[in-house]
Amino acid sequence: MTLESFAIKLLGKIINAPTPAAMDRYIAVALRALGNKKVNGYIIQRFIDRVSFYLGSHTPGNAQQETNTRVARERLKELRRGVAEPGDK
């Protein structure tokens, strides 16, 4: 599975999550999976950016999707700050 397809799969889960807690779990599991595969921090940042971009271009179909989109973008922004910048130790 490519990072692009993984991002799209995560996007679907985020948008259709029944609760914010479930959405947080989906994001955490995805990022943990990338870490377990020893994906470089810079690539993880790009993955987060890609998912955020997709969320920004998604038109919510209902109130739950709108909430999920907004909360997920905020959460991803926080998580991105926690991923090491290239060259950081």
C-alpha cells in the first residue's frame, strides 16, 4: 500500500468516524503503523500534510462529517508539530 492510498483510506475513516474519540484512534493507529514500519519523520510529516489537505478539500455531507473534518485538521496540526523536523535529534 502506498502512502497516498493509506492517506485516502485514513481520510475515509476520519470522515465517517462515529465520534471524535474514534477519529483520534484512527489517526493514532495510522501514525503508529508508520512508526512501526520505521518511516522517516519527514515522510510522516508529509503524510499528515496530505491527509490535512484532503480534509480541507472535502465537502462534508452532514454535521458529523463537518465536525470530524474540523477536529481532525486541528488534531493533525498538533501532531505534526510533535513529529521531528528533518535534522532534529
